[in-house]
Amino acid sequence: MLNQTPLWKYFLVILVVGMCALYASPNLYGEDHAVQISASKNAVVDESTIAKIQTELASANISTKAVELENEQILVRLNDSDSQLVAREKIEKSLGEDYIVAMNLAPDTPEWLEALGGVPMKLGLDLRGGVHFLMEVDMKSALAKSFEDMEGDFKSALREEKIRYRTVKQIDQGVEIYFRDQDTLDKAEFFLKNRNRDLVFTEKSGLVISVAMSEQKLKETRDYAVKQNITIIRNRVNQLGVAEPTVQKQGPDRIVVQLPGIQDTAKAKEILNATATLEYREVDIEHDVQDAINGRVPVGSELLPYDKTGRPQLLKKSVIVKGSAIIDANSGLDQNGMPKVSISLDSKGGSKMKNFTKRAVGKPMAVVFIEYKTTGERDANDKLIFEENRRVISVATIQGVFGNQFETTGLDSPKEAHDLALLLRAGALIAPVQIIEERTVGPSLGQENIDLGMQAIIWGFVAVLIFMLVYYKKFGFIANIALSLNLVMIVGIMSMIPGATLSLPGMAGIVLTVGMAVDANVLIFERIREEIADGRSPQQAIHHGYDSAFSTILDANITTFLVGLILFSIGTGPIKGFSITLMIGIATSMFTAIIVTRAIVNAWWGGKRLTKLSI
């Protein structure tokens, strides 16, 4: 018999639509204004912290909806944004610098739905509000650091191999190694070439080997600088306590950072743009500082300013340990009540520090603070020019042998110690970065975008419903049911996909999908009309209408889906947001237009003797 749907297909439709409806439902519950509290390394959050927060808020007459402790974080749910602002200030002041206090929006989803993995759709920057940064990586400094490491590696390798050299020095595009005779040069070149096959060795006149990076090595170094900076910036964003941040590469040397929901933009900018790190250097006590000040700086040493005395310090250029060896850093106060940063080194850094302090007990060691700042100017390639600023923050006499654990003092304030510990804990940037573009979207503007987007979806949806109902009568009513289910499925799937974010262009994709979703039904219904006009019975017209239109619908939707896939693959930001909703909408509209509507039509008219159709 024509137009009979197997029972399993009905179950399939109910299962798929039911699952999507279940995971779309968290979006109905809304979000609470919340304050999120997490602890740094030298603090913990527990019931006593909750009690302290509740006492502080009660004294300020701030009512809360709930105070929850989960995943080593406290979430204070509040009634409105004004209470959220005041509560953040009170909590931050009460708990001190050992805690990270951030404002957030927390889903108000029931516990049973959360247990099933139900979460609302994540909203993008343009809908939630927040800040957008476009950052540029200084590739010149990244390459300079690589050449500096190369210089150190060559010195160590040649010493271990007992190959004598005159000097090794860094140049603009590589490193030069000077020798005293041709035999030693040949031996060194053979040895280093075998160790470094991705470098280009060129013998120059004057017993000099020039070493440069191959094109492949240069590309890898640049890519590594961007990727490592992205990882470190993500760590810093986590320290800020931002929910659903976006940190991604854009072009060869740029990074996009989007922080939805964040309202303390000045703090975010300060932490993200900072490029502070430390170096531990030996103080040169063999030469006179005054001679160096007068211009007679010894080879292998340099003068750096020292804020504490106002008199420069003469330091040896060789670095004992770099900031990259630091695996943990915590701020606090020393026995004299002065700010300090407790440092933990990795095994390699700890070994270097131990070897140095063994032979340097009683000698002074300096801590050099390094940061990069932009000059505001650009070079011939339109790249920002950065300048390196080095200053000595502490000089202390080594009292005994130490390795992985020690303290750095000489900081001006507890805040400076806290911020330095945060940066060192998150990691030192491989190369300095500069914010070249900044956009802020306020929460009110984000809500306005949501309201206008919802209005566009609703009015477009209503217009299509009316047209289909008037033009196709009962069949139009069935198409409207399918269109409603299509919207529910889009929201449900968007909520289920990890990392999927709804943005304003994404809402535009949904509006477009609402219009496109009825295309398939229009093709089917018009084909049914043609079959009836050709003299077929209503049951035959329904059967041939669905079967004949299927290939046309499939071809049209596959080509559009492929375009969406290409946009998603090569696009960034808004284009990705649009393409995601477009592809999901195409998939769900085909399911609802072909499978769901046919199941309803067959349940309504299938197997009956019909003389006419309401189409």
C-alpha cells in the first residue's frame, strides 16, 4: 500500500527530535549574574572561604541567589548586574591578592539537566559583551632569541668536543664562529653540520663560519613563536578567570583574543600585553663599575640600571637561568615584610642553578627584569618596532647552595610581586606582542544584539508560517510543524557541540536557514500539484512528489553545505559563526522537510481513499 511509514521511522523521528529538544531546553532557563572565585597556588577555596564571602556580602546588604563550591571554584550567584559589580569589589578586597575574582554569567540550568550534559548555547563576544584584541607578534625578536640560543648551543657543543674557537657572536641573520686555523675550522664545521642538519653553514674569509637558518627552519621558528605565544596567552586568560575565551592564530604573525563577558578590560589588557620575564645573572666583581660607566665596559659584560641604588650594575652577559625554566611562581612577603616571589625551576634549570651556586657562595647574583615595549613606529615591512628594557631588580649575596627552589626579592610592592608571579606562572612569551586593535562590546549592546537578532528570527519565522499556511493549506500546516522542529533542532545541536559559539552572524545564518528550510517543502508540494494536474490519484501524487523531488533537494543542499564547509575551513571569527549555523540548518532542514513531513503526511493521509488533497 502506498504512503505507509514503517514504525521504526516514527521512533527515529521521535528520538532525534526529542534529543534535540532536551538539549535545547537549557536555553529556556537563562543565566545568573555571578562572581567566580578561584585560588592561586598558595591559597585554597573551601567552606571557610564561603563563610568569609557570605559574611562580607551580608555586611554590605547584598543578597545572593546561591553560593556554590565546585571544581575548586566558588560561584556566587546574584540577582542583577549592579549587585554583581559591588560584590566583586567587596570579595576582592576581603580575600586579597591570593585569589582570582572575576565576573561571569552562570547558566541557571537544573541539576538533573546538567547531569545529562545539558548546557545552554555559548554566546559570542557580540552577543554577550566583552573585549576583542588583535595582537601582533614581533618576529624579529623571536628570531633574535633563536640566534641567541644557537650561539649558546655552539659554545657548549664545541667545548664538550674540545674544539678551540676564538669567539662566537650573533649577527642579524644568524651566528658567526671565528677560528685560529683552517684545520680546527674544518673539524668544527664537520661536527656542527652533523648535529644541525636544518642550518646552513657558509665558510667565509678570515677563518669564519657563518651559520644561518634554512627557509624551512625559519618558517618553523616563526610558527613556533606564534603557537607558543597562543598557549601562553591562553594560560594568562585562564588566570583572569574568563569563561569561553577565544585565542586563535590569524595570518602568519597575528593572534586574535576574544574575552566574552569580561568587564575589567584594563586588567585584561595589562596581563595579555605584558612580556615580563626574568634572568639570573652573575655580577661582574672583577672589574670596576666606574670604569664601565666611563665607557670602558669589559668584553663579556654589560651595564644595566639598578633602581634601588640609582647606580648601574656591571653584570656578566652569560645567563645562569632564563625565565623559560620557571615552572611555578608565587607571591608573598619575606621575613622583613617585603614583597617576594617564590620560584620553582624545572630539572634542567635547577641543575644549572645548583652548579653555579656551588662555586659562587659568597658572591653576588643579580635578578634582571626584562620587558618589551613598542616604540609606536613600524619598519619597512610595516611591522611594529619593539625595544627591550632591562633593569636589575635585586642583587643578593649567595649564602649557600640551592637549586630548584628559591626566592626573588627587591620588588616595589605586593601588587608588582603578584603580577610578576602571575606572568611567570603563565609563562614568558616567546616574543613580545603588541595589541594593534581593540574593540569593546558592552553587556547592554550585547543584549540589544540578542533582542534584535531574535526579532529578525521571529518575524521571518512568522512570515514563512503565514505564507505556507495560506498557500498550501493543510500541507502548509505540516510544513510549519517541520519548520518549528527545525529551529528546535538547530538550537539543540548548537548546544551539544563542544566549542560551538552563537554569534551575530550565526543568528543571521539561522534567519537564512528559516527561509531556506521551506525550499524543500515547496519543491515537494509543487511536484505533488503537478502530479495531480497530470491526472494521478492523490496517493500516487504524494508518493511521486516526494520521490521525484528528493534528488533535486539533495543536489541543491549538498552544494550549499559544501560552500558552508569551505567558509568554515578558511574563514575566521564571524565567517565561522555564520557557516556553522548554515551547515547545521541545512542538515536539520533536510531531515525535517523530507523525513519528518513525510512521516506526518503518511500518518494523516496514508492508506486512505482520497479524492482530493488540501494543497
